[in-house]
Amino acid sequence: MLRICSLFVAIALVVGLPGARSAEAEQLRGVARIVDGDTLDLAGTRVRLFGIDAPESNQRCRDARGRKWDCGDYATKTLAQLAKGQVICERRDTDRYGRMVAVCRAEGRDVGGAMVEQGAAWAYRKYSLDYVRQEARAEAAGRGLWSGEAERAETFRKRESQASAQPVSRSGGCVIKGNISERGRIYHLPGQKFYEQTRISESKGERWFCSESEARAAGWRRAAN
């Protein structure tokens, strides 16, 4: 009887350990909503795919004939195809934007690895070498990004950031960015956290403002940071 009681106590202690609960919390399941080529929303959480870097949504590449094509859109659509149905994501890290960085699977397949294999993303060597082999196969086959010339997303972001450091707009020098996102109409001021990475697409109804009062009068609210 003493041995049985001791066993129950041991089990209770293990179940009660914080690590036992946190391990379960590190995994998310559900139907994903695709944000871009390497980001999705799952169970109310923004998830950045671990080990890969896809073209930015506004990024263009060139094919074998030198013609521009929408590689950012290609990456987003490829991820939507690969991440259908039930998706399971396991946390690896948290990035500087507070997003969960995770390896995600759909139908038993590693979504990030499949993205690289299909030439819809690069192996993000800065953080992981897990998908280098998949990238080599995609390059050898000339798939997707490897069908012509494609600037790696990291280089593209850096160049765009440097360009936006000199605030120039199509609205006579007005520098306040009126962005439309899932959070609504938000304006960003120079110096705010997400100002440089915010891109304005006037075709989508986004716009530039010359003053905060102008932005508020138009129905935009100030970004929190």
C-alpha cells in the first residue's frame, strides 16, 4: 500500500510541475489564416515560420528572361496551399515583434521545408540551417525563386528600410503613413516602432497625411508604438 501511495504522489507531482503544462502550451492547433509567405495566424496567435524567409508581399523578382513577376504573391499563395486544413505549430522561439516562431505541419508535412523545396522561400541561414538541403534542390531544379533572379528578402527589407529613412511621399512631402490593416485604420509617425516597415498602397485606400489632426479627421487613429 505504501508503494502505491508513493506512486500516486509521484504522478501528482509530475502533473503539477509547471513544465508539464508549459509543454502543452507551446503547441497550437487549428485552421490557419495566411498573412504572407512566412507568417500565419493560428488560434488567435501570430506565427512566424521557423527557419525560412519568404519574399515580402510587395517584392518583385525576375524570371529567366528578365521579366518581373510577383514573387511575394507567389509565396503567399504557396503557403495557403500548403497550410490547408488542420495545422499544428510547435514553438521554437519568440521574435522581437512578439510573434511565435514555430515549426508548423499540415497533413504531417513540414510546411516551412515544403515552402523552401518549392522555391517559395529561402532557408533563413541567419537563424537555422535546417532547410539548406531543400533550398539546394529547389535551386538545382530552377523552381520558383530560382527560375531567374531574386533578391533575398532580408536584403530587400534592408534596402527598403534605408530608403524609407528619408521620408518622401507622393503627397507633397507629407510623412505620416495612413495604413489599413486587420486592426483598422492606423497612422504611423516618423520615429515610431513600425514606421519604417509600413508600406503605403494607395490602390488599397491607404494614404499619407500632413498632420495628426488631418489623419484623425479622416478616421485614422494613432499607432500605439
